[in-house]
Amino acid sequence: MSKVVIIGNGIAGITAARHIRKDSDHEIVVISAESKYFFSRTALMYIYMGHMKFEHTQPYENWFWNKNNIQLVQAYVTKIESDKKHILLQSGEVIPYDKLILALGSKPREMPLDGINLLGVQSLYSKQDLYLMEINTEGVKQAVVVGGGLIGIEMAEMLHSRGIHVTLVVREDSYWNMVLPAEESQMVNRHIISRGIDLKLSQTVSEIIGDTKIERVILDDKSILNCQFLGITIGVDANIDFLKNSEIETNRGILVDDNLQTNIEDIYAIGDCVELQNPPEGRRAMEPVWYTGRIMGETVAANICHGPRKYEPGIWFNSAKFFDLEYQTYGFVPSSPQDGYDSFYWEDKKSERSIRIVLNTDKTVVGIVSMGIRIRHEVCENWIESGKTLDYALSHLADIDFDPELCRKFEKEVATSNPV
Amino acid sequence: MQKIYTYLIIAGFFVFLAIPFSSFHVLTPNTVHEVIEGSERASLLDNELRSIMGGEIGNLPLQRQLNQAFEVANGSILAKYSLTDEQIGNVAGLMVTNRLNKSSIDSLFSGPEAEFQKSAFSNYGNWLYGKAYATEEASLQVLETIRENINNYEIIPKLGFDRYQKKNIKYGLAKASLTGPSITHPWLTLFLSFGLIIIGTLGLSFAQLIEPAGIKNNDVFKHPATSRKWLGGIIGVFLIGFYIILYFYPEFMISWVAIVDPISYLLKGSGAGHFFLYGFIYTVSVLVMGVRMIIKYRHNRYQIIRTISVMFFQTVLAFLLPEILVRLNQPYFDFKNIWPLDYDFFFDFELNKLIASGQIGIFMLVWGITLALIGVPLFTYFYGKRWYCSWVCGCGGLAETLGDPFRQLSDKSLKAWKFEQGSIYTVLVFAVVMTIGVLYTYFTGASQVLGINTFSMREVYGAVIGAGFAGVIGTGFYPFMGNRVWCRFGCPLAGYMGIIQRIKSRFRITTNGGQCISCGNCSTYCEMGIDVRAYAQKGENIVRASCVGCGVCAAVCPRGVLKLENGPSEDRFEANGFIK
């Protein structure tokens, strides 16, 4: 039996803890400064909108941790001394470990502008950010959110739910078009506008003005937006500042090998804070999403309990919801036309629904994206893995249909449409 | 505009609450004689009520006066018919010296009611014949018991007023003597109470159409009605009070019953009773809040069609058809109410009623038995219990419409699940045992089974489970414990179907690969308190006895993870392998 210390209780750290417990009798300590209990970060927006209370975002009841002999410590880790195999807490306490797992998560990227410290200017990542946002948005009539990613649109939705006028400022010329293909991206643009959001494309905030509180921002085109709240959601970076002076090698994230081990033996890193030295084919070195955090947690647990295990995330998948528009993606989907790839695209004329099937030069399926339609993970993966043809896909659309029963079917219309 | 609708609802509600206070009763000798059977008894009560005849009197004072009158009337009836101390003394004296027989006792009774007393004593005291007692004291004790029995089981029920008659007379007199807005301006009163509430609620619902379609649960946990705050408390207390009065003290709600008289006359040509009022409120709630539900989920056809289904079954099968049947001189029958939820289906008076009604009665009997024993398991195998619970059932219909705003208040803890398993199967066993007992009595005539009286068993079930659990707690607790308290913890039919759904059914909620982000929307909005997320985040399907298949977990999921579907029953429990 050895002692495993996990820093960070997000999806990556907690998945690791649960699987280590399942497969061993190691002593497990999970440390987090943010909250004692694990909660779903992706659900913070629903607390603000009143859909849920904080307790609803906790996937396990509080007795779960004791029962499974997983110790939770709410504390801030200041230093890792890998030569002595222990970590230091802000309180001065020293916690020794046999195996250390860094699941540090990320932190909001800062904007290099004066005025980011004014009252009413903030990002949204942590539980504390959420409570701050609650205070910062009290009585607010106009808000600006800068950043064209997932947190930005969530923040816009949150503010909008309180009747606050929101301007969403996006650097790109179409929402999230470094990920979404043009048609899907434009559908989201239209959707954002239809929800009553003022969408400013190809713009960014160049100046933040206010005395102690934010009063207005100035955009690239010199236009002035009055606002009492500014949300900065221009991306996230690995949360690794306190490792700067440690032995652990970092670049943009903590560098890990194929087994998620850092340069130092017995120290692993998982989740958002990781930078893969040799990413699997078709995958990026940093993928700060829920699912990779979870798969890394499973992998590192196997590593610790059963010996070397490679991180094999399988075929990429992700999903999101933009206001009321659901999005799912599987496999490789280039955001702009790319040599060697072709795509079949169908868009409903009557409602916000679309399906895209990406094909390679062999005319076999390599990626699938849907908007406003739910599709089956298992089947999509199977099509991609076994390289199904477009004809096969179009004649088997019913297999991927995951929409609720009795919904208007898309199969026939898609199969008989003229590819775009 | 939204404010105006809210004010309309509040105004209608206040009118409704004010009606009992602006209604009075004017009693006349005529009403007393119309309501009470037997002119001697009617005259007795009539005499006692002289002081309030012709004057306006409120409901509470009227009930008080009636209680007093009953007491006095029963007293004078007892004084007239009951055995006197002297008569008892005589019999006791006889018992010490002689063995009793009928003629020796009969000779002791004289006076105007001697014939009555003779026959009563021979009914209740014939077991004394041939007996002798050593002391007068011992025989007096025995005779005192006999006198009590004659008083309680012979004189009061047949000549005076027992518990049931008092209840009926109080209700009947209050109804017949009522005067007030609902009598003088029936349609206006109906409009100003129910009408305003309906218009206001529909207005608020239609106002949502200006917002784009989609899941809108904004502020559910901040609104005072839907988050266990003050307004929810008021609604809950009102509902609980309403159910207690409805089931146990209906004579106090006469002025409310009279509001729906116009509707009752239209439908069936006679005045309303309190269960007609209840049926009316129930149906209107399902319809009006059903419209709200459809508007709220207008982007989801499963929800729309399901809601139309419960609205149809409540309105046509539960409310209109039984009344029409009665009007056609056929037995009152709700074709979609199924044993053991319909716990009195096998009661003797129900069976006798159906058997006495000729072919249609026999059809109803066969229909009910077939549905319970063959239909339920078959449909539940193919579609899960949702075919009934969230598509057909009346309790489910109310929960899915009126109750929808409260669905998030169900308890998701493991403890609650354990409690649920204990309570729902206890009720199921109780219902089955009670029914077996009642049928045993029906066929053999013996009222005792293993030392338990089947009549008191069914009486306890009716009061505690039928009225208390299903009604008072089931609906009254919406604002405290969510909209499915009865369905989750009590309904024996749900328990029965749950066993089938869990063991052998094609229904499941499929989890879509590894897409779950553990956000908790599904669990939060599960009215049955199922921790849906616990399965979804492991890549497992949800196969739970309690799931009523409302589909809201799938609707609120932001990542398209959940889908209700029917498929091969064998592989339902296997994890999909995307999450280890």
C-alpha cells in the first residue's frame, strides 16, 4: 500500500481517485483550494441562472468520500519538493506522498490591458468566480463579454437570463470558427442574435475605462460600449504558475510522456494542465475539455494500480450547447476546407438543424458534426473506425439518430438532399 | 402584461377564498323534511332547530347548531326507547332467581314502546336465555352491556342519528339551505373565481411564447413558489387543508361546491357534490397547466404528445364519461383506473353494482380485471410503466401538469431511495392483502380472516392510503417534496409495474457513449428522485423500477446524452464501455 496524493478535485483528479480506490487499497488524499467536494464545473452557469443549486452540481453525496476512504483536504498547495517526496501547504503543513498526481486544471487567460482590475471586470472559471459574478452583476443593465469560445457564450446566456443587455465581442469574423466549419459557425451566429445578444464580430476590446468600477469599453473600431460588467473569456491556460521553480518540466502545460508521467518519476499530470509530448495521431498536445480529463484520470489510475498504461483517448468527441442549440462532434472535422478532405453537409431549411459528414480521399467517413440533432456516440465512432462510405452513412442515418422519440425525423430529408 | 395575469390569478383566488365568508344558510322546516328521511326524525330535528329557522346563519354556526340538535334529538330518542333502570332492575332480579326465557322477559316490559323493547331485547339479549346469575350485581353488569348495544346499534342508527347519518345530513342540509353569491349569481361567481384563475394562468403561459423555444428553468430555485420558500409553503398548506376538508369534512366546503353547480347541471342535470367539485378542479388543472406544459416544451414533440394524452384521458375518461354513464343509467366507471391503484374495484358494493348492471357491467368487470392482470404486464413489458404513469394515469396527469413546476423538489439521496423501496412495496402488499381479504369475505360471507376484520382493513386502507397518502400527502406535498410523492412512495400500481419494468421490459433510458459532463440537470429535474447522472456518468443505461418515463431528464440534458427508448430487454444493463 502506498500513499497517493492528488492535487485538484476536478473531473480528472476525482476520476483518478475513484479508479485507484476501485483497483487498490492505496491511501488516497485529494487536495483542492477551491472546494472540499467535487462539483461539475460545466454546471456553474446553471446555478447562476437558478436552474440548480450548488449541491445539485455535486455528482456524489458527501458521505461517498468517507465510505470509500478517500480523504478530502481543502487547502492551497504552495510547493512540491520532489526530492523529499512531499508537498507543502499554505498552512505550512507537509504532506508526504509515494505517488503524486497533478490535476491542476486551468485558469482564465488574462487580457494585457489596463483596467482589468476594475470592479465589475472578471473571468469565469471557478466556484469563487461564480460568487463574484453574482455580486458584480447586481443591478447591472449592460454587460460586455469578450471572447468567442464556449465560456463566452455561456456567460452571455447567464447574463441574458437576468435581463441584462449583453454585447458579445468576438475576435474572429464568425463565432468559434477556429473549431466550427463555416456553415455551423454561421448558424450559431444567427442563433446568438436571435436570442437577443448583440454580436460584434472581428472586434476585440482595446481599452477598459472606469474609475473604480467599469464604466465602458472601447473596441478596435473605436466604438464605445457603456457597461457595468465586463466578462473576459478569451481562453484558458494551464494552471501551473506555482511549478515554475520546481523540478517538474513545463512548457505551456506540464510535459508528460505517453503514460502521463512527468519528467520526475512517480509524479503524473492529468487534465487541463497537461501538455502531451507525443500526442496520439490526430490529437492536439493540449485538449482542455471534460472528456480528456476523465480519460486521463482513468489512465493514470491504471498506471498506478496495474503498471505502465498508455494514454489512448480514442476517437475525438465533444459536445456543447449554444443557448438552445445543441452541438455534437466526432472524429476529424476541419474548420475550413482542407486538401484531401471533402464533406457532405445538410442543413434544414425550416429549423436550426444540420449534419456534416467529413470524408477523406478514400471517400470514407472521418468525422461527423451535428447541430440541433442528437446523434449516437457509439455508431459515429464505429462509422469512423471502420471507415464507412458516405452511401452507407446516408442509408443508415437511423442508426445515429439519438433525438427524443416522436421528434421530427431528419433521415429521409438528409438522405435525399443534394450535398453542398 | 404578465403582472396583469398574476393579479387576475390572485384576484380569482381571493374571490374563491371569500366565497365561504359571503355565503349563508337559511334553514326552513321544508328543507329539513326534504333532506331527512322519516318524518318522526325530521320533526325531532326540526324542533331543535327552531331558533335558527328562517334566519341567515354561517356555515360554522350552522354545523355547531346541528351538532347540538343531533345530541338533543338522540337524547330524547334514547329517553323514549332505551331500557329504563327499572326495567333492567326487574330483569336482573329475575336472573338471580330464575332461568330466563323470552316470555318471562317480555312480561317485564310495559309502556308505549314495550313492543320495540321486547324485540330489541330478544335480538341483543337472547343469549341470556336459560342462564342464571348468582348475584344481582353480576347480572346488572351484563344487562348494562346489552342496553348499551341496543342504544348504539338499534336505537341510534334506526330511530336517531348515527355518525354516517349526521355527516350526510349536515352535508345535505348545508347544501339545501345555502344562499350567497354562487346561488344568486352562479355564472358570475364561477367566472370571478375559477374563470379569473384560468384566464390568468393561460395568459401567463401564452406570454412565454414571446421567448424562443427551449429549456427555460430560469430562477426555478429562486422563485418563492418553486424553491420551498414562503409561497410554496402557502400553496402547500392550502392544498393540504383542501384535501383534509374534501375527504373528511366536506360539509364545510358547501359554498365552494355550489360554485360548480351550473357546470354540473349542464353536464348531468343535477347539482354538484364535493367530488364533482374535486373532479372539476382536477380536470381544469390538468387542462390549463397542460397548456402551460405544452408551451414550455413546445420544441419537444414527445412532451407535447404525452401532455395531450394525459389531458385527454383525464377529461374524457376520468371526468366526462363516468358522468355520462350515470346519466344513461349505467354504473359510474373510469375505464382507465386500474386495480390496485383503484383499490375499491373488488369491494362488494362495486362488484354488486357492476354485476347488477347487465352486460355493460359485466364488460366493465372483465375490462378491469383483464387490464390489471394482462394489460398492465404486457404494456409495461413493451413500453415500460410510462405507458400508464405519464401518458394515461390521472395522478400522473396532475403531476405532469399542475405538478411540473415542483418536479425539482424531489429528494435524490440514497436514503430517500431506500425509504421509497420500503414504503411503496409495503403499500402494494397492503393493497393486495386487503383485496384478498375483501374477496374472501365476498365469496364466503365470513368477515374475519386470520382474526382480522376485512371491513376495518378496507376502511383503514381507504382513509390512510386512499385519502391520506394519495390525496393529502400526494398532492399537498407538491411544493415540499415534488410532484410525485404518491407515485414514488405510495402507489401500489406503480410498485407493481415497477417490478416488471426492472425485471423484464424493453424500456430503458440509453446513455449516449461518453458524452455526459455530470452537470446534474437530469437528476435535478427527475420528479421521481432518480439520480440519473449517477448512471449517465458511468456510461450505463438507466433501468429503474420507479422511472415513469416523463422524458424530462432527456429534455433538459445540455449534451444530448439521454434517450428514452424501447429495445431488446437483455442488454439493457450493460455499460456502453466509453467510460471505465
